[in-house]
Amino acid sequence: MKLEVYKILSINFSKNRTHGGSVLDNKNEVIENQNVDKDQISEKKSNNCFFVGEERWIENEKIDKDKKSKIKLFFKKYLLLDNVNFLFGTGSSIHLGAESIQEIPKQISEKIEKNDDVNNLFKKLKEKYEDKKLLDVKEEIEKGNDCLIWENKINDLEEGLKSKLKELKIQKEKVNLKEIIEKNELDDIEKEEIYKLGVEVKLEDFLNYLYALKYLMKQSEGLISKNELEIDIEKLGKLIEAIKKAIFEMCDIDNISFVKNWFLNKKGNKEIKEKMEKEGKYTYHKSFLTSLLQRPLNLRRANIFTLNYDLAFEYAYDELGIEYINGFVGFNERNFRPEVYNYDFFFPGDTTEGKVRRIERVIKYYKLHGSLNWVYKNQNKNNPYGLYEIPIELVRMKLENKMDNLGEIMIYPTSSKKEYTLNFPYSELFRKFADRLQQPEAVLFVVGYSFYDEHINDIIYQALANPSFTLIIVDFNGTKNDGEIKRLNDLKDPRIIICQGEELGDFKYFSKELLPTIDQEDTRAKVMNSLDKLYQTENDKKQEV
């Protein structure tokens, strides 16, 4: 299906941008300079940006009604392509009280410290891991490479050393450790303190380190004594489970009340809290899904990939009555069967006409990093992967030590390769992700993901070798972070579109304001509202009796 079919904008777009064999004609200015009344412009400068290759359609501007409608029409064109994909990161769950677990969060450290059985081992291994990272930082700087850190990390230095440093060159709230070392007269001890600022302990990398260590210990049984290793493999297993339990509790968003939701209780988020209280906790996810399901039935099913462990989308699917294909089959025991991603849903055909009709409201759903409600048991002939999906309530009971036979909680694909049996389901999911992006005229919307996962990034970069592939990034900070998004923007590739800022880079605004809506969904909402009132009236009558 070619893009020429969807020339629905009456706006002048410039430079006849070639897009995978088809041309988006007349694209001079997707967003024109508008004569907006001064009263409509906030005194506070906006950080909204909309970049298409080297073109800056919106740069640090407020989004008025006209700009918003044009962006909606622009996105609608891509939603009408045959191969539509979404990838979601932590940014899509922050408003639900989830927290970024890129680095080891304070909450996890505190939970481990309360666990006397594994606390000493945690501190010891974390220290060893930090020592290795410190050597990496030194090596990079000695090679002449930049090492950027957030400006506020300088506050971790002692006042004496901090005051000794010359005025720091700050770029986008970051400073370069290499420049600090080069431009200041520091002794070896002081240099060591500067190097330490560049050490980051990413939680998922640390888990990989623990799994790799456990693997080596298993493989070396009988070759090396426990005393030589100085680590007890049983305690190491307990430490891994303690970390996973802490991750589970942080990501179990349905258990996070509005009162305990750190995001909703931040200053300035009162309106968001009121909307979620009125429309439901998952209102933003439901708005997104409602728009996505408006795609014509003759197009392929949309694919949603997520790196989040939480069940936000699952709860939204249930509330909207959406069928979703997530790789699991069965009723009493839902086991992983990746071939079901090739299945679809149809109404029974009319035998006289020999026709069948596809069922509406179906989505294909992939959890690339695992899920809170996945567990691993032994492989068998009925489930060669050994992976099962179980009710979240059972997982909670397992973590409270009320059930022991549920299997191992699966919430991260480790890098210990073939030794770790569950690598296979994850590799299958990654393969599906790569395959979907290689389809003709595929588009990938990346929402709330900051490109920290090298495996995911590699798949996206490989997709860019496909001339008809389009990448649309929706991220709050976007190019303002010196990282992969900035590097992608620097390519000046017209197939790479970046939306960033307080509105354009926000999942909530994206789902409610930037995706198209039609009357059909408004009608459905009215029907659901009528049913709510009907059952509320019936319940009131029962209470009166």
C-alpha cells in the first residue's frame, strides 16, 4: 500500500521527500508559522519540537489547535499503512506510579539492605561490579574519549575538591569528565574521585552480571572449591530472587493506589490525577488503543511491543473488550506457543457465499523483556519452552511465600545465553520484532523509550536499511540527551521523525491529543456509558431493598 493513497493533508510539504519508493509531495511546511493571538502564548518558553530529518517543523513552540490538527492528520497517514508497529518503554507507565529501573533504584537497595541473608553479598558484588566499571571509565578517558555525566552528579564530590575545579563547561546539563581531568591540576586521589562520577550501575546489567556469575559457578562445580570462589551459589540465587521480588513490587502498578502514586502527587499533576480518577487508571492506554483500532480491517493487525513488565496494556485490553494475541494458548494452563502470532480471528463464513469476515478489536502483543505474570517451570512435551502465563494474584501469593510450586518469576531476559533456558522465548520475541520491521513500508512508533537497550537498538538500526521503513520517536527529552536519539537525529534522515517536549514527547498527550478519533468510537463510548448507568441503577435498587 503506497503512501500516495494517503495524500490527505492540504498543507504544503516541501522538497518532495523520497520515502521508500514513494514520494510525500508538497511537504513544504507541515507546521506553518501561525499568527497566534498573544494571549494564547504562555510566558514560559515551550520545549516542544517536531523534527523530520533535517527539517525543523516545530522548535521550542507551544502547540495550538491548528498545529495539533495537522500533526494528527500527519500521524493518521502512517496509521493507515499496512505494517504499523509500536514500541513502548518506561515513559508510557510513569503516570501509573512505575519508576525507571535503569539504575538500581533506592527502593531496591533499601529492600535488599533489610534482608540480612543476602545484604552482605549484595554489597560485595555491587562493589566488585563498580570497580570493573571504574576501570572502563578510566580506559575510555585515557583513550581520549568523552565521558559525559549529569551536572548534578558534581554535587557528590567533597566541597574541597568541588571548589578546586575551574568553571565547568556545561552542555545540555551535562559535563565532560575528560575535560575536568585535562583542565584541572589534580592529584591521583582527586582524579580517582572524578573517575568515580562516571560509574553507572544499571540494574539490568547488574542482573546480567549476577546470572553470568551463577552460570560460571554451576559450570565450575567440582573444578573450583566454594572457598576459592568466596561466594555461596545458594545465596547468589537468593539475591537474584530478592532483586526480582523488589522489581515486581515496583512494577505492580495495579497495586499502586492514587494516594501512593509518586507521580500523581507531584506538584502540577492535579489535573492528570483528576482525569484518571474520573475516567479510570488506564484512561491514557485506552485512548491510545481506541485510536489504533480505528484502522480499516483490510489492513494487517497492529503490533504492540513493550519493554515494560507491568500489565497496563492487559488491564486496558480487558476494560475495552479487546482480543489480544500474546503468544500464549490454553485456559487452565496458558503456555507459550509463538506460532499463535500467525493466527487471527474471523466470524464464521456464509456458506452460500464462501466468505469470512475478520473480527474487529484484535491486537498482536509482544512483551520483549518478560512480564510480571510469566513464570518458568520445567519444559515438557506440551510446553517445550517451559514458560507459562498465570494470574497476577498467584504471583503475589508466591512472593508472600504462600505458594511454592508456581515456578520462577520471569521479568528479564538475561545475557547468559544458552545456559539460561528462557533465553529461547525471548530470542523468539526479538526475532518477531525484527521481522515486523523488515516488512514493506513498515512504521515503528517508539514511545517513552530512551534507547538504552543495545539489542533493541540494533534491530531498529537494521530496519533503517529497509528504504521504506519509517521511525517515529516520541520521547520527553529526545535529542536533549546526548545519546542514541540525538545520534539518530544527526543523521538528518527524512525517515526519522522525532517528537519531544512537555506535550509532543509525552505518552499521555500523544494518546489523548495526537492520535485520530472517529464517530464510531464515540458511539461505542456512549453505549458503555449507558450500560454503566443501567447497572448502577440496578445496584442502587438492590441496596434499597
